[in-house]
Amino acid sequence: MQNWTRQLLRHEAALTLALLAAAVLIGGVALFERGLTGLRGAWPMMAAALGALALLKVWCRWQRERLLREAPLPLFLRRKLRDAYPQLSVKDCDLVERGLRQFFLACLRSNKAFVAMPSRVVDALWHEFILHTQAYQDWCQLTLGWFLHHTPAQALGLEARSNDGLRRAWYWACRDEAIAPRAPTRLPLLFALDAKLQIANGFHYQADGRELQRQGAACGGDAGGGYFGSDFCADSFSGDSHGFGGAGASDGAASGGDSGGDGGSCGGGGGD
């Protein structure tokens, strides 16, 4: 990465404030000196400052998403992961790394709203990363623009905040792979890994449990163990289910964003 790119990403917040201050200052001085006539004359310079601000924000978001997908993670993380899970192959570690990138992408797109970790094996990789403070802090600054604190992996439960955080993770992971969040036919990678890699005490998801539940009820049984992607838009858990913890409403997806297909690739899925 070129140094000027790194510096712009590191100082995005300061540059944002500077451009906003410039626009306000230009307008304030013109208004004070010449009233509304001066303000109209100063508008091109104010527009230039605001336009530069808009370009900065778009460019920084594009660069951060690119880095989240492509920037190398420290090599020692894979060794640490295989120490914790010796059964994992090199290809398995590749998938876990992709899952961690997908989680960070969900955090970036949630604009600092809490995103919960839904995978134990990805959580293990994240935890190893955060122990190496300097490398992790640098990664967060470049890819997110803020320091992301670690929280343990979890499943839907009684706490509304955690449920909303999981719904954000589900929504953005689905959007990353062109999966309809409300009617999934498969799992996004982040939610598929624990079952695919047979992680002990992992969270094993299936895409849609509604049909299984109907079949279980008809047979006098139940839907079996595990968790279901369709639960993220169900009212049976506390929190914002209609808007996926607010993520679905952020870009109008609550009305039209779920019409997307189920194309793209996935690391696998399946339940217990």
C-alpha cells in the first residue's frame, strides 16, 4: 500500500472535520462581511469543500472494503489457529480467514453499530489477532477507522443488543454473498464454518428451519438441534428483527433488498 493512501485512511476523521470547518468558515465570513449577497458568492467555494468531503468519504470506504478483502493478515495467525484446532487443513484456515474478513466487513458496513460474532472458530482467529496489539490496532485503523474490541461468539438469546448484533452480522454476510436474508436457501460463510469444520461446541446453523419445523410438527417431533438463519427475521427473539438490528433499514433493503438471488460462493453449510 502506498504511504499516501495509508495516511489518508489514518487521518480520515481529521480531514473530515477540516473540510467541514472550511465550508462553515467560508460561509460564515462571507455572511458576516456581505450578508446574503456574500453568501451566494461564496457558495462555489463551499460546494467545493463539501464535494471534496463527499469524495473523501466514498474513496475511504472503497479503500477500506478493498483492504478488508485483499490485505494480508499476519502469517502467524494461521499457526495459532492450527494450534487451537489441529484438525484444520491449510484450506480450512483459508476459509476461517475469509470468515474473519466477512465479519470485519459487516462491522464496517454497520457504521460502528455493534456486530456480534456468530462463529467459534472465527472468534478464535479474531482473539489471537487482538492479542498482538500493534498489528491489530494498525489493521483496525486502516480497514475500519476505529479500534474494534473483542466480544465472545454467541447465538440468538435473551439480550436484545446481542440479538441485534447477530442480525447485523447475518444481514451483511448474506448481502456479501447475494443471499436473501429473509429467505435464505444456503448459509453465508461466516455462519457455515462451525458446522462445516466440525468445531466442538460451535454454532451449527441451517439456512431455513421453517420447513423442518413444519415437518417436525406434522410428525409429532421437533426440528432437531442447531440454529436457523430464518430465525434472524423472526419475532420470537427480542430486538429489531424487522430491520435486522437496523442494518436492513439502512439502505432500503427492508423493502427491496431481500429480492436478490442466492448466487456467489459459500464455504459450506449444514446443521448438526
